[in-house]
Amino acid sequence: MSELVRFGIAVEGGLLAAFDRQIQGKGYANRSEAIRDLIRDALVQELARKGRHEMVGTITLVYSHETRELSDRLNHLQHDYHNSIVCANHVHLDAHNCLEVLILRGKADSIQAIADRLIGVKGVKHGKLVLTSTGKELT
Amino acid sequence: MSELVRFGIAVEGGLLAAFDRQIQGKGYANRSEAIRDLIRDALVQELARKGRHEMVGTITLVYSHETRELSDRLNHLQHDYHNSIVCANHVHLDAHNCLEVLILRGKADSIQAIADRLIGVKGVKHGKLVLTSTGKELT
Amino acid sequence: MSELVRFGIAVEGGLLAAFDRQIQGKGYANRSEAIRDLIRDALVQELARKGRHEMVGTITLVYSHETRELSDRLNHLQHDYHNSIVCANHVHLDAHNCLEVLILRGKADSIQAIADRLIGVKGVKHGKLVLTSTGKELT
Amino acid sequence: MSELVRFGIAVEGGLLAAFDRQIQGKGYANRSEAIRDLIRDALVQELARKGRHEMVGTITLVYSHETRELSDRLNHLQHDYHNSIVCANHVHLDAHNCLEVLILRGKADSIQAIADRLIGVKGVKHGKLVLTSTGKELT
């Protein structure tokens, strides 16, 4: 981590009170730590928007393994992108439902395209993508 | 899956054109499949808001393993919730940075509280929670 | 960890020299630590043989996702045992080959039976089971 | 898969009867499939012995997260080999015990060396390595 720099900011009283309640609820030790998290999140969102930056992504999928050939189709599709998919963690939620969490690494817009394609497969009940930093930009 | 029911909807022309471009970009075969995904996502968000429903969550964390005792602290904290955490997948992004993706199962607000606590740990660079359905509500 | 007890043992000189070379190659700090590992491994093997003890298992499978309906079949089979399978981690080795590593928890002989069934599926190229302790017996 | 070639073999009656009982217990459909698995396993063992071949490995570790700084030490060590470790899946077995299952890719003897080093860390209760093929040699 690089050295901490201290500086003052001005925030409306009511807004600050609401923020203090929120960060207390979230268990933050102090405002600085909470605001550093907001800043890092804003930077990650910026990187994701730019698209050409190398990022890490997690895709969360829920589906029923009973949908005919859906496991086959999802596995085939993922192999088309095997260079971008680090691994896929599968949890058998019950006798019918599957959770699959993929970890990807690559350009933000290419991860986004893979997520769109997998989430759009017929039979996938729910899917979400999270894009985050490889850690290099967030010293 | 339960039986499909067909019905008509009315949408402004401009809005529909924009939606058609979006779902084509995402690779959907047709509007029905894309709208079913929107409806399922709205239901999942509703369940997450209610808080008392059993859901599945994935927490994505990025941190540096060089922050002193951070791996220890994150591991200890996770053991406090070992009944809710199914597994945690760790990818060594480079010589310094770690990606950790946890899969959780439990009441939505308890998953949210665990996510807040882990993301708020000093040294965690970025963290995001995704809440999704166990699949039972999304036939 | 419980308190360390010190005691002497007698070993033939040639055997000890060979053991010292082996443990040096493996990076052990001293003979005690290496012998403790041998003892713990012997206890784990004993538990595995008994069969009725709760253990943890990892099943490593290699297969080609191009074998028709193999992903479907493996996923269906695993759902029959969803209460014993904690999670399954999938790595797309290349455009054709899959690695799947399952983590299981249950009675040793039931984990063994699941491993036999999965490894025996036609199209699975290679499979291996490791049984280990839940940690409780190895203080 | 390449084309099947049929050929005859001779086996002592008693041995064959025992083998038939074993493969029935394991759920094999027929002797050919069971013998193909034995052949593939022999080839994998040969590759592992040669050492210089690219293989896949899974390392299963059990330890207590309460051993001071053990999580930190294991995480640091793994980062030294971050190019060989695809991912590490962590299961919180109970309030004290951890299961960690690493997936590695690299030369067989380098995977073996990493396994030796991790299993030899003081505080690791039990550890096992499985080496398998990347699938390319097992058509």
C-alpha cells in the first residue's frame, strides 16, 4: 500500500449522519476506511466502462440440470472461452437446481460478452456479472 | 419448467427498437426469453429486499496477501460463519494480489451482513455481493 | 494442538539416512515433523478403511466435454448425491478437455461408492479419490 | 475418441472372477470399460514418473485456521507458485478446521515439489497429491 495522505472534506450534516449510520451498520472502523472503499469502487467501475482494461469477473448462474442438454450446452460454450475462464465452481443446490460461479480474466468487454452469452442461454434462470480489478490499480 | 402462457404487451416504438438492439447484442433468440430474464431478475431483487428468504450469495473480494495477517483475519472471520459459507475459491492473481470468491447460502439479510463485514475489513481492496435465488422460486 | 510429548525411537542407520535424504528433499524442518505427518497419514488411512466414519473426500475427474451428453450425465449423477457433494470445481483444460474436482463430505464408504460410480462413467478418462480427515481426529 | 480395436486376452479363472466382482461393485457396464480405465491409469502413472511432462495436479490439505499465521504462510507460499496454481478451493469444515483443495498445472515434478512444500508446512494436519493427465494423452 502507498502512504496515506490526510485531507479535509465538507459534507452536509444530514448526509453525514446518514452515512455514519450506514458505515456503522457495515462495521467500518472509521469514515476514512469507508470512503477509501467508495473511491476504489468508483475506479473499478470506470475501468469496467472503458472495456479494454484487463479485469477479473465472476459470473453467477442458476439453472436446473434437468433442462435437457443444458449442462452440455453451458460446458461447450464455456470451452469456446477456455482461455478467459480460470475455473467454474458448481454447487448442487438441491436435487434439481445448480449454482455455477465462473471466475474469468480478460478485457472487460470480452468478459461482459461471455456473461451476456451464458446468461442468455435458454434455461438459465438467473445470472449476474461482477467485474473487479486484478488488484494492480488499487494500491 | 411450468407451461408457457402467451399474452400481448404494448411498448413504445422507440423503446422497443432500443430493447431489440440490446437483446440482439446480448445474443437472445427472441423477446420472450429476454423479458422472462427481466421478470426473474425482478423477482430475485424482491426476495433479496425482503431479507428473510433463503437465498444464495457470491462475495467477490480482491486483496493483497502481503497485508500483514490479512489472510489469517479473513479466514478467522469466515469460520465464524462456516455454516453459511459453502466454499471459497481463491485465485492467486499475481505475486501480490488475491481474488477470493465465496459461495454462501442462508437468509438474504444474514448473507448481506457477512458480505458487509468481509468487504469492510481493512486491506480488502474491492468487494461485491451478488444475491440470487436457490432456484426454487424460478420455475 | 495438544502438548508435544518427547520420546526416543530406534531405527537402522541405513534406513535413517535414506529417510533423512527424503525429508530434506521434501523441505521438512526436522524428523519429528516428518514422522508426525506419517502418523497422521496412517490414522487417516485407518479411518478410510473403517468406512463408517465421517470424512472428507476429493474426486479428480478428467473427461472430454465433446463426449455426447457426458456433462449432462455427470451433472445428473452428482445431483443424486447433492447432500454429500459440497462443491465441484471445473477447469476448462483446453478446447476439448475438462478437469472436475469434487469436494465431498460423508461416511467414507459412501464417498467411495460415489467416486466409483463417477469414475466408472463411460467417457471419463481418468479419476482418482483422496479421502482425508475432517480435522477433528488430528489434533 | 479414436476407434475401438477388439482383441482377446487370457486371464486365470479365479483372478477373472475376483475382477468381475470388483467391477460389478464399482458399477462398470462391462470388462472392456474397466480394463480401459486400468490402462489409462497406468499411462497417467508413467507420465507422473517421467516428471517432465505437463500434467494437472490436485493437492488436498487439512489444517486448523487457529494455528497462528498458518493461513498467511500458506497463502504467501502459494503466491510463489501463482503461475502453476489455477485456483484453490477452501471449505470451512467447522469452527476450527479448513480443507483446501488446490488445482495446479505444470511439469509433474514441479507440481510434486509444490505439494511437498505445502504438505510439509508445520500445522498442516494432512495432505495428499493426485497427479492426472491434461487429457491430451488419453484419447
